[in-house]
Amino acid sequence: MLAVSGNLDTTTGGEHPFPPVEKWGFTQHAPFYGIYPTNRRSIYLMQQRLKRHPFLALFDGADPNISTAQRALTTVPTQALYLMNSEFVHDSSQGFAQRLLRERNGVDERLQLAYLVSVGRPPTAVEQKAAVTFLTEYRQALAAAGRPTAGTSRPGPPSRGRCW
């Protein structure tokens, strides 16, 4: 999502944003636990043994306490709920849309770029036609509801907390 949206930080290495040593007050009963948001690849996410990173745990990330020869693959409702309601996913979608608007003019050119960037190939004729049909119907539905069809920051409900 970060790469497609154009928000991926490709720098390597560097310091991790741990709190300063002077502020540490961790004990057996109050262990350190932190999640640091980042736009870098997940290889740079901090892995803690006491608690797994919530995103990696949700999407079958390996258990850091054991050797894992093969990761189990699951599809569970909480994954879909995360993708529908996550601020990170909404921001990535917005970044992708802005990238398409910035880099191409016209629906057909933007659809070509969207497919190339997101799935690594141009759309088939059937996919192109389905996408154009969807966009046309979506714009008509927005217009019928009295909502702007161009220049909106994000389609859907004004609140980030609701599903669309």
C-alpha cells in the first residue's frame, strides 16, 4: 500500500525511535511495549517478544519467539474490517488516488497506470470496461446524491470511523 500510494520511505538503516534512556521505567510488571508508525518496509518494524505487532499478527506475520519454516495463511473477518476501517488504509487510498490524478490525465490513462502500479500489468479489455462502467455509475450516484464528483478529498462518509 505504501509503494502504490507513493508514500514508501525507501531509506535503509537508521536509528529506531525508542524513548530516551532517561525516560525508561520498565519493570517486570510494566514492560516496555511500543508501536512506532512508519512509512518504511515492514522489515524495519520493531518486533517484540512479549506482544506481536498488531498489523503483522492480523496478517499472519511470523511468531518472533520460534523458528518458522512456513507461515500459515488465513482469511478472517478481522482482516477485512481492518482494511475497511484503518486510517492507514484510507490514507494510502487517498495517496494512490492523488498519485493517479497527478501523473495521468483522462480516465483511460489513469486506469492503465492504476493497474500497472497495483498489479504489475495493464488491464485486460474486460477489466478496463468494467472499471470505466463502475466509475461512470459511481459518478452518477454521487451527482444524484448532490455530492461533488471531482476534487473531493475522499469519497464516502465524512467520518473516518464508519464503514463505507
